[in-house]
Amino acid sequence: MRKKRLSVKKNKFPDKTGHYGDLGGRFVPETLMAILIDLEQELKNALKDPAFKKEFRYYLKDFANRPTSLYYAERLSRELKTLKVYLKREDLLHTGAHKINNTLGQIILARRMKKTRIIAETGAGQHGVATATVCALFGLKCVVYMGAEDVKRQALNVVRMRLLGAEVVPVQSGTKTLKDAMNEAIRDWVTNVKDTYYLIGTVAGPHPYPMMVREFQKIIGQEARQQFLKKEKKLPDYVLACVGGGSNAMGIFYPFFYDASVSLIGVEAAGHGLDTGAHSAAICKGAAGVLHGCKSALLQNADGQVQNAHSIAAGLDYPGVGPEHYYYKKIGRADYVAITDKEAIGGLKLLSRTEGIIPALESSHALAYLPKLARQVKGKKTVIVCLSGRGDKDMGTIQEVLDHESH
Amino acid sequence: MNRIDLKFQQLRKAGKKAFIAYITAGYPSLEATEALVLALEESGADIIELGIPFSDPMADGPTIQEASFKALENGTTVRKILDMVRAIRRVSNIPLALMTYYNPVFHVGDAHFVEAAAAAGIDGLIIPDLPPDEAKELRAACLAHDVANIFFLSPTTTAARIAPIAKASTGFIYFVSVAGVTGSRKSIPAEIARDIRAAKKVTDKPVCIGFGVSTPEEVKAMANISDGVIVGSAIIKEITKHSGQKDMPARVAAFVQKLSSAL
């Protein structure tokens, strides 16, 4: 997997029109084109502006608690035998996951653009909480769209968002999950585009969102790379991360893109199993398609209708994936595998038992791949796992699973 | 000549404006859609837009969303819709445009989709989530099969985009009356007359206004400043109201008659 030569020139993706090869792009109603072009320019200006960078860094450090540690998981490594595992501890961030990196970056941008109203979509509620948090931080009006099913499944995060002053709108249309929440957020945006900023939580959506979210999340990989070099005096052999939309994975992969010796592995959700139809593995099992403004891998039927996703981890429960991931897959820069619900629970238990860290169900997918990888490698290898979030939010789900197991 | 171009040529000669009716194919059933197309033609519709139902209709308001989900539940597919179009073509020459989100097109391939649609008797394509910026292949396919490729202008379209969009659009230009989704609203903003004038400065192609037009008064007002008016959600509501009644197509046609006669 490492032998394939890369023909991509430095920093040439996305291209000027927002494409990653033939992926990505802007598939939106005309009404949104002007704001996307505007946003792209504002983002370019901001990324070059020392004042923006300073403000972003300040909040990342003093508010979100960066840098996060790169922790050597000694007991876990001993159990895996062939792997020396480091964990990038995004779970230690304020609000409990990597999502806050992106929401801080985008809220500072939204303020520069003089937008007064922020909207967001959320599945598990983590991005919704991170958005509600930064809106409270800056005193901006916040509306979060959430599928009615997810409102039920993630009741605690709904309470958190409301405490933070956000209006949570349960979405009753379609499958009543994340994709429908995103449809509804886009409908709101297209209607209120003048004063409203749409704060997308993952590396998907129309250009420049995939690039922007990557830019705000790449701090994960930049830190991890430096920290690893300092500790091990070399680069890791593997970097692992879970992939739903793919923001934590892109955040940690991107800074390793040109390190050809580092294998990047994205772990999708196989749900009940890749052959059951009940999964969220867009790259492993989907085909190229267009949803929510970008061309990427998509779960769909023979007629091009979007299929329902399933995962025990609500944050992975999405039928699409960020276009840059599908691009990495196509050019052979990263590999994508899938882990079932059951295996993910195993990953969660493994880390809890060996290291005293309860991971989020999403991150548990990446952890669950470790024993499989450990059996494949020859000799001793080093690996960084992006521990994208903590498991507190999942205790309801875990309790159900444990009850079920004991019966 | 493409039936849409021919229609506008005839209308122009007669000094008339176009009444364009949208219905969701397969709502409440494909048989009903077929009957509706013929009934709407009788009641003064100049062009009919057939909506292909989609799982994620992000540019549509609640009325068309609901119709789309029902049509999908009924098992409506692109193939069945094109079969219905073939049946309509045996008895009618009314210009027909497909309104669809891009994924069902992209999934089978732009060229293949356009070829199949043209062979069935479709005259135009309207794809709300496909701006001309992303439509290179589709435009080539439409050109090759003489299918109109209808693009959108919106109140938020920047001055720099108006000319290229007008140039890319064939058949007519779809002007969105207001930033938002499909469906009726309290009022249509007054700036629209100014926006239409700006578009007319760079193109002599027909410009038709859609989104939120639901009453004879609005039809009249919008037709006065453009080349045609598109009504969708208001017709779907009427279909829903009479759903299950034997004379549903006739009742919907009577409603459309009131709208089209306001032109």
C-alpha cells in the first residue's frame, strides 16, 4: 500500500475550482453560489491574516485546551505485542471531542463576515454541542438541526445544547437522522443566506467547506507528527482514525500526506456487517455520487436514491464521506477498512480495561482495528490512533449493550 | 426543433407568456401523473415539469418533499417515469422537462441519462443542485441530443455570474423569485422586477419566474415582468386535496385553468 507513487504536487488540492481530482466541487442551488464564493475568499484572507491566526491559536489553547497530549499506551501495546501504540488525546479537549477545533475556527470567520446567526446540523450531538459552545462564547444566536430520531437517542446532548443557549430543531422529514438534519440546515441557509452562517461539522459539503474544515482540524496531525518525532526520533508506521464524514481522520492524515512511509488507515463503520446493508461504509461499499453539495463516495441504490446508513456510533451514521478521503483512496494514499458495531464495542472495552480511558464509540472503531493490524504486521511497528472523543456521551448505548450481553 | 424552443417561438409570435406547471412524477401514482399531464395540457399549461422524486430534496419545501417521499414509497423510478413519458408521447406533444436532483443523473452517467430521456420524448432538464460550473459533461450531452439545459438565476446571483449562466442555459432561464426553497410564501419581493431587467440586458432567451407563485394575482404580476411563470407546490397541494377522488385530474385541471387564464 505504500509503494504507489504520488503524482500530486504540493498543496495543489483542492484545485482552484474546489475539486479533488474529479471529486468535491459545488453542487448547490444557485442561491448559495455567491455566499460560497464569498466564503472561499474570506477564508483565504483569514488563513493569511496574522490577526486571525493569533485569535484562533489563543482560543485553541486557552479555551479548548490545546495542545492535546500524545500518550504512549503501554499496557495496550504490551497486549497487542507487535504494535507500539500512541494515542492522540483529542478526547481531552473542552466539550470532549475534536469537533471544537473546527467550530472555533469557523466562528471566528463568521464574526469577520459579520454574520449574526449560526446554524448547524448534528447527528450524535457532538458537533451541535461544539457549535452551541462557541456561539455562547461569542454571544451569537445558534440554531441546531437534529434528526428527530437522534434527538431521542442523544437526549443528554440536547440538554447540553439548550443549556448553552441553542435552539435545537428536531427534523421530522426523511429518515429523521443526520442526513435529513443536513437537508434542513441547507434549506434554512438558502432561505436566510444574508445574515446566516452555516457551520458544517465535517470535511464534506460544497467547496470551500471540506478544505476549510481540514485546515481547522489539521492541528491534530501537526501536533501528533511533532510529538511523535520528539518521542521516537522517527515517523510512525501507521496512523489510524475513524471515518464518518471524516474530519478527525483528515485532521490527522493531512500533515502526514507527503510522508510516504506512513500508512494512513481510515476506519469506517460496518454496522451490522458490510453485507447486511446496515452500515455506514461509504468508501468500502458505496459508489461515486453527489449529496449535500459535493461529489464523493455515497451509499445509494440502483436508481441513485441515497440509502440509509447505520452505525452504533451516531457520529459515523452518515451515507456519505468527505471528498478528500475518497480522493486519497483513489490515488492510493490511504486505505479504508470497516469495523462492525460489535467489534467497536470490543475496542471500547479494550482501551477502557488496559488504559483507564473510555473512548467514544466513534473512536472505538479505530481502536478495534488495532488487534487486526497487530496480526498483519511483521516485526514491531509504531502506530498513532486518533482518539477523537471520549465515551461519556455513549454510556446510555453501552448500558443497553451490556444489559443485552448479560442476558 | 426542441419542443420547448418551438413553444416559446409560438408564444412570442402570439405575444403570450408561458404557463409552466410542475408535478412530482409518481404522486400520488404514475397513472395519476399521466392523466394529470394530459389534463393540465387541456387547461392551458404550455410546458410541464415532471419532478423525479429524490430521497434528499434539499431545495424543496415541505409540500414537494412530502410528494417526493410518497412517490418513492410507491416505487417510482426513473425507468418507470420514462416509460410513462413514452406513453404520453403517443398522444401529446406538450413540451416536457424533467426536474431532478443531480445524483440520479450522475449515477447512471450524464450522457446515458440524457440519451434515455431524449429517446423517451423529454425536451429539457432542470437540476437545482447543478450549477453550470459543474455541468460541463451534462451540457455536452444535452447539446448532442437537443435537450434543453435549463439553469437558474437567483436574487443572490452576482453580476459577474448572470451572463455566463444565461449563455449556458438553453430552452429558458429559470429565475428563482426569492432566496429559499420551493413553496408558497406571503409575498414575492419587489426587487424581482429589477433583477429580471438585469438578466434581460444580457440575454434574449426567455426568462421564467418560479418558487412561491401560487395565486392568479401572482401569476399575472410575475408574467407582466417575465416570459413565463412556473407553479409547483400550489398544484401539488391541490393534488393532495383531491387525492383518492376519481375526478382528481379534472379538479386539479380546473385549478390550473384559473391560474393559467390569469396570464
